[in-house]
Amino acid sequence: MSASSGNQGLVYDRALLLHGSKRNEILTLAEVQQYGIDSFADPHYIRLYGMTPSEWYARGIRILGRTAVECTRDPLGDRIGRDVASVAILLPAHTTFTVIDPFAGSCNTLYWILRHVPRSTGIAYELDRQVYDLTKHNIRGLDRTISLTHGDYELLMQDPHIQADRAIIAFVAPPWGTALDETVGLDLRRTTPPITDIIQGIGRKYSGHEILFATQVYEKVNPASLEELQAMLDWSELRVYDLNAAGRNHGILLGTRGWNP
């Protein structure tokens, strides 16, 4: 399969889509599929919102090159949602949840958490205007209600929609940038902003709530940065998924503030 006659010879990989000429371009369906083929030998690799690329593209959903690389695909989003729900249900029955995603991107992880956690509503923030506009359009017809705001993640510190009687689930996945070195792993202190700052800020602001953090990590994690983050939590558990080849997998660090499972 060729992405298009004008793109013959291009290899649709992380470098091209995240740092190259396709970074800020809206991908065609053929390009989405070519990225899956070239990088993962699977034209259906970028599954979103419970749909294959051809299905979500037919629904009018569009993504940028960088979003194709940075988004949480369905298999990973589903696993994260299930694992978050497995801890959330340990709170008292009939607990209601506000699920927040300070770095929304495609909102696909938030979508899957909402699918698995009962009595939950979603609030998300996206600073990048181009990503925000596309995602706002993309989530409009989904079967989960998400309130998406354009602005910096720190706006959640003033969000009046986070009610005092609700538990909070926070999916923490800021841009990794240079924090990820696939040889030595992900340094959780070097994300933009640092994950430790995000955990501290949310923990202080919502200290009266039971909080469940789900922090996205890589299969290889800098041990010192992981220990520093775990020390900020009342309870934590690291889970790594086996969805890709060994050494290329993602996972989450589940952790709580204000309660213990």
C-alpha cells in the first residue's frame, strides 16, 4: 500500500510524523494506514474511540501526524481503563467520579476510562490550538460526554465543575519530549511539565478528595525518577502492557492520594 503518489519513498515512522514534514499536517486515511504498516506491520494500528482507521475516518474524525504517534490507541486505552476501574471500584459503592485529563490530545484514554468507570464524567484540557480544534470536533459524536477546554493544564486548579463530593481520577500524560531515551528509559522528572509537579499540584488543590492517579509510563523507566514519584503517593502499583514488541511497550503507574485500596 502506498500512502499517496506524492509521498512515494517516504517511510511513515515516528520521526516523520513527530518531528518531520507530517508533524502538523492532517493525515489522509492512506497515510494513517501507511504509518501502521511501516512502523508496526498493521494498517489498523491506529484504532481510536472503538473504531478502525477506516471507520473513524468515515465518521469525519481527523488527526495530525504527531497525534498519530502520541495518541493512546484503543488496545492500550482499553487496558488502562480496565485497570483504573479495578482500583476505583475499591472506593465505597455509588462513589461518583470526575475524570480529568490535563493533556488531552485525542481524548482517547479519557474516553476509555469513562467507558469502564461507572458514574463518571470527563473534563479535559488541551493547550495546542490545532489539536484542540480537531479533538473538539472528533469527540462531538462519541457515546461519552467530555468537557474539553482550550488552555493550559493549570486551569484545572480553578475549574468550578469539579464538585467537592466526587472522587477524582487523574490521567497524567504530559508531553515526554526528551524525557524518553529508548535505550535508558523514561525519566519522569524531565517531561514537560515534570510529572512530579503535576502530582503535587493536583494533590494540594484537591486534598479533600480521594484521588486516583494513572500516570502513563514506558516499559523502561529511570529507577530514581520512579522512586521519587512513588514516594509522593499513599499507594502505588506499576503495570506494563504486552501490546508491542519487548522494549516498546507502555504502561501506567496507578497511585492514590487521600486513601488506600
